[in-house]
Amino acid sequence: MSELRQDPTTKIWVIVAPERAQRPQQEVKKRRVEELPPYDPACPFCPGNEDKTPDEVFRIPVATESPAWDVRVVPNRYAALIPACGVARREHGRFFRRMEGFGVHEVIIESPSHNTPMALMPYEQVEKVLLSYQERYNYLKRNRMLRFITIFKNHGWASGTSLAHPHSQLVATPIIATHYHQKFDIAHDYYSDEASCLYCDLIASEMEQGQRVIAETAQFMVFQPYASRVPFETWIIPKDHYASFGLYPSENLGDLARALKDVLLCLYHELDNPAFNYTLDTSTTADEDDPYYHWHLRIVPRLTTIAGFEIGSGIYINSSLPEETSRRMKECCTSLSGEGLISLCPVTSA
């Protein structure tokens, strides 16, 4: 039987309708990792092709003064926004406001290997990727015209990626999207009413119930939200309160790397290397010390397609119960525990 559930962090309603998973679907062939070469001479992100990208703005070398690299960050050659313009708003009539396309758009090349997705990377490599995220975030936030920084990853063709080589992206903008304004306002109102962080209290409630918590590490909790918008939507959230990813202690990013890699490995095995997006949801650059927001990493598998009802109503239909999908993820954690999956400790449902 279907349910309507409300996300406490956005106040958005979601329909959870497991019976819709039984609808007939045409099978979509996915390209397996094994079909990709470890090096592609035509790929601009592969080693030796550095001249095919704009000049890098950051790198983590294999060793000091080494020309070899583990992670590179370069401006996006096909950037959505560019820094060489202004932020003045212009009005063209009562309803028509515009700005020049000011901002920063970068690509984080996660590995020299063309065919090693993050799910199969060593923990140390994932940690280097996260350190690169934080390095670029903290560098770009110095420009006070950049009010919000979005770090995200698209994996698989259904996610919107255009290149197979493992990479993430960063887009820094002079505006804050309405979606985040709503999240910040809800968190602020909750803090005003309860004198506590909405997300900290949500962590405590999820841990108390235990039905949707997949695992926990020393510093992070992994769970699937009560009002998940899509099947297997998974959050990794720090137990300690920090509004900004930029201010989070870098020494804890190794723990995040282990949690992230292991969750992606479970999704890789459980769902046959699905397409997914993940985003780092963080505070604005001006409000990093605010007590009411709490940064987290949100993984959204692309197992379904947004259709007419979602577009027309703004309400997502999730064809899986998060209580059921989180149970499957716990079982996957346990089954893979002998294959290098060492950092996640599955919790027992209450």
C-alpha cells in the first residue's frame, strides 16, 4: 500500500509506492567497467593527455616534484559559468532580470586510471579526491562574490555525464538556488523553535529507530531518508555538527572516504554498477559558522526516470520502501565484509 511521507529537511512530500516497482520495463544495457580500457589515448583526462585540458589549478602528485599525478583539478573547457565577467543585475521590464554568467566551473579528475570507478578505488585514493574538494572549496570561498559552491559527481550515462573517465565537478555561483534557500530557512526556523540543529536531532531519531540506518563509522552515519525521493537514496552525514564542508576537519576525511567508497561498492554490487549522482550539501560561503545547518553527502541512484507527474506536481514517486532498501544494503555490507569492506559496521534494526 502506498504512503505519503514528508521530508523534515525540505517539507516536500514524497509518494512511496512499492507496487510500482512491478511495472514492465524495457531493459537498458549498461556498459560494464570491464569493457573500458585502463587507458584511452582519446580521453582528455588520461595521463599523457594533459595538453587536452585547460591548465590545472590544483594537483596531488604521486610524489614531490613528480610529473605523475593522483588527482588533477582543471577548469571545465565547456564551462557553464566563467570568472571573467561581472555580477551586476539588469532589469528588462518588470519581470525580466538577468546577470552575466559569472562563476567558476571546475573538473576534479579523480584518478589516472580510465576504468576504475570510485567504488573500486583504494580508500587512500578516495581520500585524496575529498581533500581536493575541500582544497578547492576553501580557495574559491575567498572570493566573496561566490556565494555558494556545489560539488557533485555524475556516474554513468543516465546521470548526465559525458565522459567515462572518473571525475567530479565543482560549480561556484553568485546566487543561491531556491531549493537551498528553502532548506536553510527550514533549518533556521527549527533552530529558532527548538534551540538545536534539525539534522543533529534527525541523526538521533534515525539511530533510535534503526530502521533506515545502514551503518556507522567513527565519524559518520549512513542512512536512507524516511522520505527518500528515489530508490536507494543514501546520505552520509557527520555525527559532529559542522555547517560547512569547508570547515570540517580534514583529518576526518579519511573516515568519510571509507564510508563513501564502501557505500558505492555496495551499490555497485547490489545494483550492478548503477548510474548515480552525489552532491555535497553545505552551507553558503558567508554562513559557515551558523549553528542551524549541517553539511552532508547525498547519493541519488538513477534507477528511475522523472516523468510527467513529478514535473507537473513537484512530488516524487519512490517505488521502494527505504526500510527495505536499507536492509538490503546492510546485508550487502555483511556479505562483502570479507572482500575489503572493512569500515562500515552494519547496525541492527530496532
